[in-house]
Amino acid sequence: MIKKFINIHKIFTRLKSKVNFASKERDHYGYVLDDLGDGIVVIDEDGNIIFENEQFSQILNLEKVSGRNITELGIHSLDYLFRRAKKEKSDDIEFEIELSDKTTRWVLGTMNQSKNTKEYILVLHDITQLRSFSSMRRDFISNLSHELRTPVSVIRANSETLIDGALDDKKQAKVFAKAILHNAERLTDMVSSLLDLSRIEYGELKLNFQEIDLNKFFENFISSISNLSKKKNINILYKPNHDGLIKGDLQAIERIMNNLIDNAIKYSYEGSDIEISTANDEKYIKVMVADSGSGISEEDQDHIFSRFYRTASARATDNQGSGLGLAIVKHLVNNLNGDVGIDSKEQSGSIFWFSLPKTQ
């Protein structure tokens, strides 16, 4: 009797050990599934959810769903996948869900039946960023095509006019030749800016971080751009109010300022002032470029640093830049570990600013 009890106790101990091992294994693989990044659930034949990893609930923005039926989640795309899987048909489906903050998320879902059990495995992959990149790519190609079409059309039209006999009138021929040159320069600037922006975005631009004295920098910079401002009789003023040095790349900062000043001159009234000023706190020095132009609407401010974006007033005038200058500014400042922005009111001018870290 005692031997039988001892044997039963041994069996019980072994079973308990195996259960504990199985529990640890289940927890281990649960952690592995949590680290995959995709949402995974296991569903029985009746549609009841018997396992989920953390990502599943996060992707769908739901509370824990284990123990609930797949049809109770209120997501028709999941119902469709389950019905198809029960018919031994596997489909991938993309669907959109609305989150509690009113933003949307795109999800790729696929469901298959396990070969070893009668359970179904549903995998969800968040493709929101992928779709965003795809949309940006389409927009980029569309914008690029539009921006290139205008100068190319002008060059072609003026060239055809010259070929058709305008060369006989030297004065008129000069007008057409100037239009061709202007648009050829615009194309060159656009392609050059586009290549620069691509290098910056893909991390191909090598930055040489060093300590920079902004007072010395602006002394040289303002002298170098004097010819540009004189064309519209614009005064460039410098009003420093900072201490310390910044940590940055000299050529990158020069490119940032060239683009901001070029933009300010382009949209400032003739005979007005452009003011470059500085301020600082404990960690950053802020550089501001203020013009006295017509200002920028709140709607335009939301997109002003996007590639190829031009305000309504810019599109209505001859101020046809590449639409890439401010996008380059934003990416360069970000690569310098800084921040960039705009403060503007319509009919009150604009202040473009950027801040860069001070040296410690």
C-alpha cells in the first residue's frame, strides 16, 4: 500500500513537473510571439479566440479579446477571413480601422487552418506606414511631373517661335531667348535641389560637426549675399541676442540660411528690411529670419516645409522657385539635431526660425 502511494506520488510529481515545463514553454513562446511585431490569434472551429499576443489588441486598438468570438469584434474583414478559411480558402485582405483618436490604421490580414489541429491562425500586419510611403511616392511623382512640365513647355514654345522666324527680329528673339534661359536655369535648380534633398533624406550627406560662432558666421554671410538683396533694394539687418557657440556643420548652416534668405527676398516688398535675429536658452540657440512680405495663411503653414509645395500667392506670381528650398531646410536642421518652424500672419510678414544645440 505504501509502495503504491509512493508510486502515485512519483507519477504526480512527474506530471506536475511536465505541466510546469509546458507552462514555461507556453510563456516562452508567448513572449516570442509578442516580439514578432505582428498581431496573432488562434481561433477554434466555432470562431472562439483561444490565444492572442499583445500586438493583436494593439493593432486593432481593442481590449483583451481571448474568450470572445471573432464575430463579436465588429470587424467585417475578420469575419470574411474566417468564413473563407473554413472553406479551406486563404485570402489576404487589406482593411482600414478607425482609432479612438479619430486617426486611421491600415492592416493586412491573413488566416489559415493549422495542418496539425482544427484551429485557425490569424496574422495581422500594420501596413499604415507602408501605405503612407506609397502615397507619398505617388504624390512625389505627380508633383515632379507637374513641376517639370511647366518650364519644359515654356522652353519648347519659345524655341518653336524662334524657329518659325522670330530670329529675324533681334529684339523679339532676345525676349524669347531670355525666357528659354530663365526656364532652363529653373530646371537646373530643380534637379540640383532634388538631388540634394535625396542625398539628405537617404543619409548620404556627410556632416562635419564643429563649434560655430554665429556672430562671425553672419558677418561673412551677410557680406556674401549683399548683391542678392541690392536687386530689390532690401536691407539685411542682424540683431544678435545670444551667448555661446552652436554645434553644427558650417556648410549645412550656410545652405539653410541661403534658402531662408532667398525665400525672404523673393517674397519681400522692394525697399523693405529683412531681419536676422538670435535668441537662446540653456540648450539651444534660435535663429530667426523675419521678412515684411504678405505673410502666409495658417493652411499654407501646415504644408510649407513639404517638397514642391508653394503658397497660393507664390503660384499666382512669377516667384516660381523649385518648391524644394524649405524642404531642404527642414531636413538639414533635423540632421543637425535641431528644430524648425514658422510664425506668420497674413499681411504681417513671416518669421522662419530654426534652433540648434549649443556646445556644452
